[in-house]
Amino acid sequence: GSNAGATSDLAGGAGGAILINATDGDPTITLGGNLVASGGNGNGAGNGGAGANITLQDATTLAANTQLNSLNGTGGTPASGGNIQTAAIDGDGVARRTLTINSVGTAATLGTVNVGALGATTALGTIGITGATVTASTINTTGTAGIVGAAVTLTSANALTLNGAITAMGGTATAA
């Protein structure tokens, strides 16, 4: 959403929802950039705009380090972050891709985050997820040959549910 005009005391605009759905016979989404559905900032007493939902309905491959952000706008009364839901997400194998998912506001205005398996087929790099409630499947950030596993940070203001293992092992040693 857009920010309110200076000295207007108006509310910020709400973010627009993002829904990506591949419909071919073997539906796969490839992301090469960030997805942002954040609310705009209010001015003065104007309320912040609400973040909108982000949904990736099919298996997704990251072709770049990626952020999924549905942030609330600030202002007189902050709005809520939107909900973020994804199917499985993997890296493209070219590099270990980082993934940051934020549905951020104050503790009372965070959205929920529900993600499928992360890095199950092709390991991801560093993963950070923040939301009011976070539900995740398996997470894999195992390092490649001679490389350390990447960090995983899950932050929830309320409930955090992990429906599988987190694997952040270092890669197999390489010859000297």
C-alpha cells in the first residue's frame, strides 16, 4: 500500500494480495525476486495500512535469494501483517538460496505463516520466518561439500508448530 501524504493525518493504503498458481501439467513456480504485499504508513494520527496475503499454491524453486514480506504499515494504530502460505520451496542448485518470510507487525498484529517443506529436494541457505503463528514442515539447509549448514530462525509471537525435522548439517568433507 502507499504511504499517507505528509501532514495529512490520513491512513496508509493496504497492501495488495499476491496469489501465484501454476496450472500446467507439472506445476512449478520459479521466483527470481522478492514478493512484497506490505501496507503503507499512516501519517500522524492516521492508521497504518494492512499487509495483504501472499500465497504460492504450487512447488516453488528459488532462482535468487528471496523475501516474502507482508508487513503492517505504521501510524496511529498499526495494522496487521497479512498471512503467508506456501507449498514446498527448493533452491535451484546454482547456489544455496536464502529465504526470509515476514508477516510482521507488533505482537498483536502479526499474520500467520504456513509453509510446506523447505529445501527438501535442493537444500536452501539461511532461512528466517516470523509470524504470529508459524507452521512449517521439514526444513533442510545442509551444506554442500566442505560448507557449513545454514542457520534456521523461526520466530512466533504465539504458536510455533514444526511438522518435520530441521536439518542444518555441514556438507561432506572435501579432499585437502
